[in-house]
Amino acid sequence: MKDHLEKATFAGGCFWCMVKPFDEMPGIVKVVSGYTGGDVEHPTYEQVLAGKTGHVEAVEITYNPQVISYEKILHIYWRQIDPTDPEGQFADRGSSYRTAIFYHHEKQRELAERSKKELEQSGKFTGPIATEILPAKPFYPAEEYHQYYYKKNPFHYERYYIGSGRKDFLARTWRVEKNEEELRKRLTPIQFEVTQRNGTEKPFANAYYQNKREGIYVDIVSGEPLFSTLDQYDAGCGWPSFTKPIHTAHIVEKIDLSHGMIRTEVRSFYGDSHLGHLFEDGPIEKGGLRYCINSAALRFIPKEDLEREGYGEYRSLFDKHPLS
């Protein structure tokens, strides 16, 4: 019997920036950019931008609730926006860029209201939460060139994501608040040296370079999911190597000019942990990339423990693609 699919609809400013965070999650079937909340049928981008249709830019997410919960989707949504801004989002101003959660049934409304209240009580924001929770209205897909824009035009997308102010706001707002004394107590000396001082552990003498168990790796500091054993391979270098991350949204790449070399450093987005470096000598059939990562920056969660550890949606990766 085919799994029952549901829809979740969110407005979070420019819909270009609202696709990527959801698109890579297990259980997400598709993410469509479009327009909703207004009264004009089949509006165009120009009409919506003019602010005369009542519509907002939004994304309609089709998901499998047996794999990923609506609560987890809400958790991701709040971390993509400034929920205190009633006039738009970041550089995009006007009614078509306001934020809103559109619920498709009563259970979604209850969960959305609860998550909004929890956010208000968290103290994360000083101003009131302006994001509305509204019943879903007809959703009209945007023009084709808007769909999955981050994949079609990655360079322009990244420039916009940074230039609009969204990336900086999310980093400042949601990154782990670090206390060096607390981190020194929680981490081992090598974990602290690697993640907080950009250090490098010894090759062939670390925890995961020869790991044969199935599971995922999360940031030792923040807990955000980073890599999967499905993408791990033996590069012969003595460190864990991966052809891709689980979520590119959790990976930050920076130019590293240290040690007289030009390299690409890899860091985690929310933990701001130094992870390792990215090279272009990986398996050609898998895209040619090699993420060379320090074991000390990672915590491994075996697939059988994913549910218990709060990462249950990732179990589906291994159910569909078991390792031989």
C-alpha cells in the first residue's frame, strides 16, 4: 500500500530561499514554489510582486508523515525566517514577502499554534512573532524558472542568499551559543582543538576512517546532521571521506589560505565547527568531490539508534538503500 502523503505550505519571503532547506530532507517528496493566500486565480510573478493580488510567495511541500513529522517541518521553517518582521523578509519588502503558515487540517493548525507559542516563550526574539497561521487557500505554482532555483542558478542564488541579509541573520540567530569553558568540559582535547581551533587529527588514528557500521554523523557541538555512511568511502587518506553531505544547507565552505596552501575549508552552519576540507579528487561517478572530515568533529549515530536519538527520519535512508 502506497504511503499516504500530506502537504505543508509556508510563506517565508523569497521562495527561492525556502526550497533548499526542505528539499534535502528524508520524507520530503517535492517542494514547489508558488503563490497563495490571495483571490486572483493563476497569478503571474509580476502581478504578485505588484502587491495587488493578496498573494504571498510560498512553498508547497509534499511529504510522507510516516518518515518526517509536521513538527520537524515546522522546526525547519522557523529557522529560515525572521518571524518578527511583518513587512517582508530581509531585503524583500512588501505584502507578498510576509511570512505565514497555511494549515491544511486542524491537527496542523494545533501544531503550528503550539510551535509559535513555544518560539514566543523561548526568548530567542525580543519582538512579537508576526507570522500568521491561516487556513490553506488555493496554491498556484510559480513560473518554471522559479522552481528549484538554487539548483538551476547556484551562483546567483548564493549571491542573493548572502546579499539579502538572510544568511547572516540565520547564522547570528540560530548558531549555537558557545562558551569556551563549557565546551572544554564537554569535548575531549582533540575534539576541542579540531572544532574550535581549526586543528587536524592524525590520519589512520581516529574513530571513523574505517567505520563499517551504517548510520549518520552529526556535529559533535550542535548535533546537526552532516554526513551519512551511504556516502562514505575509503579514499586512502586516513580520515573519513564522503562524496557529499546529507544537507548542503548545513555545510559552509570557506577559502583557507593557511599553511601556504589554497584550500576549501568545510564548517558546519549551526555549530560553526571546523570539520575538515573539500577536495576535487573524489570518485568521478559520484560527482568528483571528496569531503575529508575529522572524526573528532563528528558523533556517529548507528541506524538502529536514530529514532531514539531524535533523528528518526533518517532511518528511511537505510531502509531504501541498504549497504551490502
